[in-house]
Amino acid sequence: MGDPSRVGEARRHAAEMSARFGFDAIQSGRLAVAVNELGNNLIRHARGGRLLLAACEVDGSLAIELLSIDDGPGMADLQACMQDGYSTGGSAGQGLGAVSRLADDFDVHTRAGEGSLILARFYRERDTAGKPRRPVNGFIVGGICLAAPGETVSGDGWDVAVHDLRADVVVADGLGHGPEAADAAAAALAAFDGQRGAAPASYLERAHGAMRGTRGAAVGAYRIDGGSQRIRFAGAGNILGRVISGIADRTLVSQSGTVGVQMRSVQEQEVEWPPHALVVLHSDGIQSRWRFDDATVLQRDPAIVAAFVLWKFSRGRDDATVVVIRRAEI
């Protein structure tokens, strides 16, 4: 994001999004300021900077998320950088501090010499006191879905449905990329929407029939149960999952096949969901072998974790999706 005109483009896109999703003038204005501050920070300080905007809805609560990703130089003293008046580039030095006050949720992961990830989240729904109405369902979910270079639509997709202390999650990767891959992923998500609450194997069988006539997709379905502390899952194709914490790391591997084209009889599997463990799901736009050299990122907001996996381990030539789920602190 080295062209200053891109900041204005991002600000206009944010204004269009906030109007389309019914954000009020106050939240729209806060979002615009955050886009401007983080965008200008990328122009002034970053290498390989990227600013992402997305709307997401979980359990009836809609939010617009703003993510800043860059490759350096990072912040050696984050607390100092958060202070108004602090600047390394001759500016007024009010960027990060202002964004942290304006956003409903704000989080940062940074390492000196390696770059920074910054999250600012803005909720649409407010209570009578003007406070954000966050999802209250036992889960915090973060996800990123990006199109392959040169494409305007992603052939990946994901969705989550929360009910009865359970989170049902689906990740789909249409074969190839471009509009036909996007159609296949959309068919997988439509089947999920039409059968919310179904077990993973039952959903996959329904999706297999519904996706006939598309080019097909790799699909993973997961039931993350906060009551039993277990994860049931089934999948066909190269959607991968990890259950990971500072002391545990378990890979969730799907069976071979292509949903909508050729799929063997679906076999569900079940694993434990240890305390404090994250569930990380991703398409094959992400390298299959990756690790967190800095375990502190696991403590960050799931959207930051998803951005970290994308940032460090994207193959860079295909659609890429990462979804991260953690328990909410109650």
C-alpha cells in the first residue's frame, strides 16, 4: 500500500460498507478515521503493507473489521507507540492511540524488525447506553478469506452457526479459482445455511448432492462443542484444521475426495478440545506445515491469529481462507 491515493480509496470503500450495512453516522465516522490513520501509518512506516476491510456476523451481531498488516519495522515499544504525541515519522503521532479509543475492539501483535498486525473492530448494534452489543455465545471467531492474485472474487468461503453452546463451522475451497470456484463454494455455504444444526457428516452428504453441476469443492465441517469439550468433524479434500495451544497441537485431517464430484462414504472423527486451545481451520492457499515461533500470538484476538497465519504462511498464488475459534471468557 505504497500509493497515498489508496488511503482515500480505502476510506471510500469503508463509507460504502458502513452505509450498506446500516451503521449510524457516529460509527461510520469512527471507522473512517481509523481507516485514515492506519492507512497513513502503512504509507509512512511499513514495508509490504496491506489494509483489509470485511463485515462479519456471528450470532446476530454484525461488525466491520479493519486489519492492518505489514512486514516491518515493527514496534519495539508498543506502549510508547500508543501514547498521543509519539511519532517516528514527523507526524502528529496520534494514530494508534486514536484508533484504540475509537474502535470497540482493538488488538495488536508486533515484533521489532518483523512487522505488525493491528485489528480495529466496530459493532453495528448498540445498547441504550451506546455500548457495543457483542456476541454472547461462548465463542470468539475470526476469519479472513482472500481471492487469488489477479482475481476479483474468492473461490473459498466459510460460515459459522452458534447454538446451544456449539459452534458449527464450514470451510469450502472451490476447485481452482475465479467465478466458477466461487460458485462451488457458494453452493456449499447455501447447503450449510439450509441445514444449520446438522451433524458434520449429514451436512457433507447434503452438500454433495446440492453441489452437483458445480466444479466441486474441498469442504470441511466442524462441530465445536463447548459443553462436552469435544470437536466432531468430517471433510473431503484439502481443508486442514489444527487444535493448538502452548502445550497441545493436534491436526484435523479430512478424507480424500471432492464434494459435488466424487466422495466416499463420509466418516466423522472426534477429538478433545483442551482448555485454552484455539481451533485453526484453513484452505490449501495456506501451507500445510506451519508453526507459531512466537506463542504470544495465540493470546491475541482470533482475527489477529488468522491474519498471522495468512501473513506468514500464505502460498501467495491461490485463494486463501483462515478461520480461528476460541472460547470466550465468561
